[in-house]
Amino acid sequence: MDAFFASAEQASKPSLRGKAVVVGGLGPRGVVATASYEARVFGVHSAMPMAQARRLAPNAAYLVPRFGFYRSISEQVMALLRALSPLVEPLSLDEAFVDLEAGGAAWDEGSARLTGEKLRADIRAVTGLTGSVGLAASKMLAKIASEQAKPDGLVVIEPGTERGLLGPMSVRILPGVGPATGDHLRRAGIHTVEEIVEAGEDELVRLLGKAHGHGLYAMALAHDERPVVAERETKSVSVEDTYDVDIHDRLRVGMEVQRLADRCVRRLRGAGLSGRTIVLKVRRYDFSTLTRSETLRGPTDDPAVVREAAARLLESVDTTGGVRLLGVGVSGLADYTQEDLFAQAAGDLAEVPEEESGEAAGERVEVPVERRWVTGHDVTHAEYGHGWVQGSGLGRVTVRFETPDSEPGRVRTFRVEDPALAVAEPLPVVPVVDGTSGLRPEVCSRPHNP
């Protein structure tokens, strides 16, 4: 899917169509989850600190993610994919591998191209959003093709052309080449995929070890035998980094753990999940590996909570002598957060039992639950109907009243405790007959051949 979270917001909010939209955490340590193509013109991209994004694009709309809404659209897209093949391997809410041959949807380049074009048209018709399709003989190449196809396109990598395509590309294009491996190869004078081939398999094994060296050399030759694996239940989400030089500074170890915690939460949220158990992994200078874990009272996807738990776990680990690997993970997964349970009561009255309230025996006290007006989230007003929060502060909340199929709506401001205003569920994006609802004008006018 193209700029999925941002495109979904544009489709549901008429006033944001064709404008720069940034979705992510809006707090001091927030990061960008997705930026619309209009925002990318200013240099905003995913994983960028939100403060930096605001400096680059101060006039963009900055919204807090609505994962339930994105998940509902994702389920529609995944259903279209499963109609093509029993072998669908989701990577996140907005991306998946599909084995077209297994479902009989394609048997050669021509049939694959027709299937891909029909899929794009179906996604547009069902969701009102655009997706890009990459077609190739392996997962690695299909992924590369899909990136080349963005936005709103289709790219086929024909058999026999793979080596020529990969050769001039950066080594970072290959699966398994992250920042650490990329830097290691760069120091050895290897910058492109073709230079990996020229260096030879023995040199790769010497630089990266047997398993990684063999695997990377095969990828550079466009050999990728990984099958598409049908969806399986995710047990945990984790990230880890191996350092070329052992880290001795305790302060830096702590900073790396915080960074890994943030990356883990981004991956967790990207999958639309939360978790109860925070896990810290530390491999020390002598290759001994320690694992520590802490189980919370309820599932969370709050980066601050995960950072704090990981920091507590680090306190119990002796890093004297140096650290060569750090990892942070979350298990005990769920598709809701502890905060969601409380949010369901927002705007209502909570009854507090007398033993908890301290009031006289036999009395029950009704205590108003403080409502949080989250930027970008849905509300409804007794008089003005459905809208979304543009911002809040100083006891006021500003709402734009519009729906996915309305004209751009008017903005009104209320007291945060206004009884006529309530939290609401997102409205579905209903595409118009030609499937262009919510799309940018330049995308709408683009012809396609289903």
C-alpha cells in the first residue's frame, strides 16, 4: 500500500486530500510512522524524529495513528490477496508476499501482469486507496520491484534480467544488510551488489562469517529460494543490533537500549499489536548471553513504557568488560492495549465503590473520567455530527466536522468538557463507483488497464 497510514487519513478526511500529512507520535520523543507523498517533498520520511519533521514541514497536518481503522482496511486488502492464493505472507498491516502460482492466478509473465493490474484495481475499488505491485520470481526481487513501482504502479522483473538490475544497486537493497553489515562492507570497499559478486564468496565469508557470507553472496547473484509462508500467529516482536566494536560505556549501552526499544515499538505498532512482556537480551564480550524479562499488568504499545521497562531490566545486568549485542523484544502479544480498555469509558461516568472512594458507607460516588482529545481521532457532536480532532489545549478542543464522502468541513472550538462532544468510532471509507474516493487528483487521473 502507498504511504498507507497517511493515505488512509487523507481518504477519510476530505480537507487533507492533496495536502502534506504526517502520522506518528506527537510527543517530545515521537517518530514519524508514515508521511504522505506531499510531505515527502519536504524531506519527511518514516522513522524520522517528529521534531525534525515539524521543522521541515511546519504546515503539514500531524496526526496520531488510528490503528484500529488501519487494521480494518488491511483486512480488506488481505482478503483480496487470499482470494488469489492460499500462500499469503503478511509482513505488516500494509505489505505481503503472495505466491501467485500456488493459487493458479498466474503461470507466466503475461498472466502475472494481468493479475497484478486487476489486484490494483480491486484494491482501489474496495478501499479507495492505492497499492503498488512488484512481480518477480523470488521474494527478494518482488520486494525490490514493489519499491520501484511506488506510488500506484506495477513493475515486473523479467527472468534473466535480475543480475543486471541488481548490479549497480547499493548493498543495502539486499535482505539482511542493515546499518552494521552495510558499514562493515563499506569499510572493505564494497558498496554495490556487483562489488559483492566481484569480491567472491570466500571474501564474504571472511568478512561476515559463514552463514551470513554464504547467504549474502547468493542474494547478490539473485538466488533467493525462500518460500512464501502462509500467515502464522506472531509470538513476539523484537529487534537487536550486533556491534562491530564492543560497547564499554554504560551510558551508551543505556542509550542503545532506549533506541532499540523505540524500534521495537515501531515494529509492534506496524503489525497492529501490543504486548505484556518486555524482554532484554545482552550478549557480553565473552559471548555469554543474558536474557531478562518483565511482565506488565496489561498489554501496551507505548514507547515510554517499553523504554522504562527495558531500562529497569538493564539495571540488573553487569556489562563490565563490554557488550557486543543488544536486543529488545515484546511478547505476550494482543491486538489491543491496556490504554484501550480505559479509552472505551472516555466521556462516560465511572462508578467508584465506597471502599475505594472513602465516602460514607452506603454511598456511591460518580467521578467524571477525564477525556483525552487525541489529534486526528474521531468525535461526534450532538448538533454538528461526525468530525475529527484538529488539536486541543488550554481547556479547548478544535474539531473539523466532515465525513469521508462529504466536502471539506467547517472547524469549531469547544470546551474540553462539553457534554455534547464524545469520542466516536472511525467511519469507513466508501469508494465511489470509479474507485477514486480519497485519492490524490494526480492519481485519480492516471489511466490503468485492468
